[in-house]
Amino acid sequence: MCLAVPFRLTKVDGVNAVGEKDGVTRDIRVDFLRDPKVGDYVVCHAGFAIERLDAAQAQADLDAWNELEEALATL
Amino acid sequence: MEVCGTHTMAIAKAGIRSLLPPDVELISGPGCPVCVTDQSEIDAILRLSEERNVILATYGDMVRVPGSAAGDSLAARSAKGARVRVVYSPIDALGIARENPDAEIVFLGVGFETTAPGTAAFVKAAKESGLPNVSCLSLLKTCEPVLRALIAEPDFRVDGFLLPGHVSTILGEDGFRFLPEEFGIPAVIGGFEPEDIIVALTRLIRQIRNGEAKIENEYRRAVRPEGNPLARRMIEAVFEPEDSLWRGIGRIPKSGLAIRKEYETIDAKKRFGLVIRETPEPAGCRCGSVIRGAVSPERCPLFGRICTPEEPVGPCMVSSEGACAAAYKYRPAE
Amino acid sequence: MDDIITLAYGSGGKKTAELIGELLLPAFGNDILGELGDGAILPAEAGERLVMSTDSFVVTPYFFPGGDIGKLSVCGTVNDIAVSGGEPKYLSLAVILEEGIPTEDVRRIVRSIADTAKRARVRIVTGDTKVVEHGKADGIFINTTGIGVLRHPGLSPKAIREGDVVLVSGTVGDHGTCVMLARNENLLRSGIASDCAPLFELTKTLRPLGTDLRVMRDPTRGGVATTLNEFTEGTGLTIELDETAIPVKKEVRSASDILGLDPLYSANEGKILAVVAPERADEALRLLRTVPEGKDAAAIGRVTSSHPGKVVVRTPYGGSRIVIKLAGAQLPRIC
């Protein structure tokens, strides 16, 4: 019930914003974000951004997953 | 147990069960909001579609859910002339209302806490817009009461929970602390990439093996310990808890979200005088047991033979996130 | 002509003559059609077998990025003939118009049919038009029936053997995703366009393979997953797909992720699947890539006998799972 995807904010105007993901854009609402800014990455569910994505944490996750892939490949 | 339809699907699609140690069994619980919507609520929706001038705005997930009468569903009604429009966001329903001033637009508000804030914002916007022809049928449900209800059942045998990543975005780690603190049950919040799920399950299994019980957060890039207070405030401003019927479990106190009095002009239940009467499930349908995690999809006697995605008997097979749909669509080749 | 099509244009009288004379004939003018006979008399090629195919087109909306119902009606039938090993030559065109459709829309669609027919090197040799009351057709319904000459005999799913390689001629899911977005402007904004295109030239590139080309099919409704299941159903063979090898446009992937769609099940109108003998696979890819429609051609799977009658994919963590046919339409979802 959690189908949500990361969007990058390309425009912010009050509670209305435009999100972009790999060339696809959509109007989304940012009512639930504190101080949303253009360039922020957000998790968007049913047209509403429910949280800002922590880019540093996301990168750390990706790095950890590379280790995981390598470990699993040895199985 | 996992309690999120998106987890159900992701786990099945990536074949993660094949990685689990032999002494670990991963059960699907009540994680699909369409599946837990009670039969009586589905029938109420179908009755609503018969009303003159009504346009139902709904997520795609609800369109093929079977009603009590054989072959009945919103899709079947639509073929006979009912007006059903699939939307991606509740806000789109406002646009439909503006474009169709002669029609009554009802948005079907299905979902858990991930969807509730947006639905609340829609109800608020609908009232503020002054549009006379739009309302919301709230069928929203909340997580904590159903988890408590499951734990209270005599046959409850779950040792740990994989928690839904995006519901946790709203509720935070704090929202699930009752699991270890009141019941000594460990729980890990997981994201939705296969890697997220594997790491989360690894941490959960480690806790169980070590006899630990705490909340861990594998999805820190999107979940804060306190969750999203702004989103919760919006939910509280528009909705209040009410008793709700869950398929297969029955009435759970204060497990649903009803529209508050201030917004009653947007409440479809009031506008259409909808009465939700308890209804039995279709004969032979074991969706209720599947949703509780008591029966795995493959053990339902109808699975794959009488109940298939082309001809579903119950919502677990037709919902894009139902446990049976996942089991059928992504079944192992071996 | 009037601004909108009225029932009078279907009556068979003066207005019908106007529709044919002012709108249709000038677009398709050729000597066979010009006869305006009840039937078209076609030259026969001695000793050749004919390939015939028919298809009806009811797409909504009838204009979408990358094409329209007119272009689709030519490509759909032309491509069915082409993947059957035929060289498409002649098309019939039957049109049912809904009372009230703007005449300018009809003009645009007719121009598109003419342009596509010219590109596909087929002639529209006979046709029919009807007009029905408001509400009885979604603007316009079209049927085309095509006749071609068999150039590449022996193509059939029955020719598929263990060890064969499955190829796709390009990116998957473009058309289906495009039309879903076009139906609802509020859904998403993107540059996704239908891949609708006539494919005879593409199929012609594989002629040198002879019987080493087992079968071709265009994966329209139900997408690649459904078409591949049609190859294996009821046989002792399996198609093992390499999901990572299937080319998908970035935007199509993104739109599908957001809406909960799967490109493997979205329709294609400008692609083919081809099953070839393994030792000719590299050559086949090279040949497909010599024409623009085949520039992203890729090998996506292999034929085995591990799971008779099924299509399977390897999961990332060992084991494999079954890829089923599409059941019901794909709908955007939140869950």
C-alpha cells in the first residue's frame, strides 16, 4: 500500500510543486514537507510528497547494497 | 510477518523467500488496503455507483474487486453505464468535479496512513473550494489497531514484524514502539528495494535469534524517528477514529478514520445516507484467513483453480497487492 | 463539407458522394480505387501464395503522441502481414464515424492513413464509410483488411526448437504507456510517444535467415509477456527471459514505476519479437539494426525445456519465477 516513488522538485509554489523523475513530470502537493525547495528529492505517494529523501543516507544505502550484492554473489 | 502489500509484491517478485533460512517462514498479513476493505463496504460502493449522476473517482486498485453478487464489480458496472474514473491522486477528483458540474463526484478514500494525509488534504481543499458536487467516502484504516487485534488472537505465532516503509514515514519509529515495549515483539522498518528488504529481514532475524525486541529502521533515508508530524496533524484535523470492519477479522474498535463534523458536507456517507450492513464473504472464499496470515494463498482451496486473476473470487487475488495475486503472478517456476 | 459529420454523410446520397469525393479519394487516389467499383480487381502474381489479415481499431483518444488511429489502422494490419512473412500490397479501409465528429479531425486521420500507406508502400483499393448516431462509436472506428504476397514461408511457433534465441527489435511498452497517459492528461507529463510504425522493411532484413528464422510476432495487446506465452503454451518448451536485457526507455520505466504498470505487459505497435536459431542470433541482431526501427534490437531470452509451456525469468537471488499472461487491463494503482 506504499507504492511511492522518488521525485525531484523542479518548481515549488506554496503547497503546489512539480516533480520530475527520469523525464516524466507531474504536479504534486508538498503540504507535508517543511520548507520544500527546488532540487529536493521527495517520496511521492498518490500525488503527495510524504517525506524528503535524505540524499546522504540514500548514498550510504547504495554503497552498503553493493557490498550486499558481492556477498550474495558468493552464495 | 510483513504487513504491507507493496512488500508482499516486492518479496514475491525478487524471489526473496528463496534466501531465507529453512527455519524462517515469512507470512503476509493485512497489508493490502483493498483486500482488508470489508465485503459490506465494497457492496456499499457498488450501490453508490447506481445513483443517478454519480461519478466515482477511485484508485485503479478498486476497479475489479468483486462484489457479493457473482461477476459484480465496478468494472462490470462501468460496462453497464456506471461512471467510474480512475485517478492517481485524490486531488484529481476536484478537477473532475469542476469539469462535470451536473454530476456528483465521490472519491473512494481507501488506504492506510500513507494515503490518509493526502486524502485529508483533499477533503479540506474540497470544502474550501465551495464546490457543491464533490464528496469523499472514507474507508481509511489504521495500522496499530489491527496489529493489536492480531496479537490478541489465540493462534498468534509471529516472532517479528517487517514494518511498512511508507506508513512508517508518516508514523515514524515512535508509531510502532508499542510492539517491543508492550509485547516484546521485535520489528524492523524496511524500504522497498529488494536490498532494503533483505537487510531489514536480516536484522529482524538477528533480533529474534538473540532474544532482542526493539524497533530498527532500515529505511532511514525516508523515515525519521518521529515520522512526519505535519502529515499526522492534517490527518487529525480532518479525521477522527471510528470502529471499522476488516475483512476476515471483523469489527476492530477505533481502527478506521471517519470524516469529522466540521467537514461533514464532504462526507459521502452523510450525503448519500450510506448504511454499511455486515455481509458474508463469497462462498468458499478464504481471503479473510489469508489476510490474517492464518492461511497462505497456496493453501486456499480455490487458489489458482477456481480463483485466478482472470476470474477472481475475492480481493486477495484481484488486488494488485493481494497476497494471492502476488503468489499467483510471481509463483516460483520450481 | 460541414464542420461536423452528420448522419446525412452516411445516407448513401449526395453527402456521401461529397465525403468520398472531397475527403477520401484525393487522399488515396490510385487507379484501382479510382474505378470505384463495388469490388477491387487486383493483379495476381503467378504461383505466389497470399497472406491476408484483418484488424479493427477503436483506440481512445484517437490522436496521441507519435500517431493516431489512422496511422495505427495501417500499421496494425500491414505489420500482421509482415510478421507472417508477407509483403503487404493492398488494404481495404472501412470507417464508422460517430455523428458529431469534427470534419477536420476526420481530414487529419485520413491524411495520416494516406501518409502511412505511402510509407508502407500499400495501396488502399476499396473501402466503406458509415455514420452512426451520437454515442454509438467513440468518434471513429476503423477496420482494415490487408492482402500481401508470401515472401518468407515456413514461419510458425511450431518451428521453435530448444536452444533458439528470442530477439526483440527495440524498446518495449512505448505505445501502451503512451495511450494510457494520453487518456488522462492529469496523470503524468512526458515525452513518451507511441512507437507505431510500419515494419515490413524491418522484417525483410531477416529474409537471409530462411528457416533459421522460426517465427515473428508483433507484441500488441498484452505486451511481450503475453505474446511469448502464446509461443510456449501447450508445448514442451520454455522461454527463459533475461529481464535485464529487455530494452525499456527511461521515461517508460519511470512512468510505469509511478503508476504501477509493467512495460512487459504494455502494448507495442512498432516492434517485433523474433525467434531464431542460436548460431544466427548475432547476425539477426546486426540485420535488424540496419534499419531505424530496429536500432535498439536485443537478445532477451532463450528457449529451453526446463518448465514446459511456460515463460520464466531468473530472480536476482537464485531461482526463477513464472511470467504469466496479462489478465484484465493494466490500471494505474497506488498500492
